[in-house]
Amino acid sequence: MGKITENDKSIIQSLMKSWISQKNPETEVECPNSDKIAAYAFDELEPEETKFVEAHVINCSKCLTEVADLREIKASTEAAQENAP
């Protein structure tokens, strides 16, 4: 199975920085930064950090959408890498 490269992660994280502001306008709650959201989406956080981000994501539609989008990009990238000649 193909893996997402560090370059892929860097590109995705750069995109995330442009998509996520620090506060959710719906709730005025401070959102985790884009690096934390991306690391959560890629299952790269330590257990304690995962719990913190997960607790936020389940209550923040904006961050939940970003996690879903990142996971979709990851799956598409992995599928493309598997199908590459």
C-alpha cells in the first residue's frame, strides 16, 4: 500500500493553514492549529493530544469537516500511489 510522503503532508498542511482560522466563528471556541488537525487526521498524535483534539473535533463542525477532507485526500493519494505504474 502506498504511503503519503513528507512532501504530500507538507502540501496538505500548507493548504490547511489557509483553510483554518484559529477560532470557529460558530462557537468562538479556539480551534487546534492546522498542524494539530492534520496530525490528528493522519493518526500521528500522541494519545493525550489525540484525546484533546478529538474532544474538540466532535463538537466543531468546521474542524470535523477539515479532518474528513484531509482523510479523503489521504485515501485518494494512497489509492493513486497504489495504482501508479
